[in-house]
Amino acid sequence: MKAWIFYFVLTVPGLALASYDITCTNNNCWNTGWTVVNHPSQQTSEVQCIGNSCQDNGWIQRHNGRYLSEVACLRGGCWTEGFNIYNRDGQKVSGFRCEEDPNLGFNCLTAGWSIEDWRGREVGYAECIASDCERYGWDVHMYDGRLQVIRCKQGSCFTNGWTLRP
């Protein structure tokens, strides 16, 4: 698996060649993390929240116990401000910046987010379904034409998990 498949799996450029199934650990992605299964290979990776809060601190992804990547929240929090993804060498791989919701301020889970490459150049954006990423999921539109479709399981991405399809 590529080092920056978390994912998110939340949406990272480069994931579009496989399908993924994400399941929250202990029905709580926010605090405990999640498991990522790559279909059809069935390879898995585990995501663990840093300091028991993926929302505030970020998370670490491992495959077979081996460190793959780390997500660091920006000062206001991952879903309020955004976050950066770093590979095992500490190099920035990509960044996510929350868009502004007219009623809630900057909020990735209602307004979506922009996606940057390692140089800070915008390469795509995520759009929440019905302005509710947490309940329904999101679509990722890459400027090179690729599309990733992320849908929540049983009406709650961060309790039950989500699926990612190219």
C-alpha cells in the first residue's frame, strides 16, 4: 500500500485505483481510529488516533505494524481548519484545508475541503453530500479528472465507517 493511504480514508490523490472499506474501531473513529481494507487484495492497515482524538491531534497509519504515515491537524483542528499528511520520512505528502460554511465558519464536514499536493498547489476538492459529510459521505474531484466516491455506512461515517470507490 502507498504510504499515504489512510484514509481517510479520507481522500488522498493516488487512491483511485482500488476500492477500500473502512471500519471504525470500537464504533468510534473520532477517538480510537479505524481499519482500512483494500479490495480485492484484502490487505489491511490500521489507523490510531494521536492522544485519543483524531479530531484535535490527528492520526498514525500502520500496515502490518509498520509506520506508513502521520496526519497532523492544523491549529484549529482537523475538521475545522484542516490537516497535513506526512510520510514515514517526515516529508509532507499532501494537505487538506477546510472550506467555509456560511453558517458555521470553516468546517470540512459541511463545506468540504481543498486538497493540496506536497508543494501546496491545489489539486482537487471534496464536496460533502447534502452538506453533511459525517452522515452521507463526500465526493473527491481531482483536477486531473479522477473522481473518488466516499459513502458512509449506516448513516454515520465516524461511527460505522465508510467505503471509498474510484
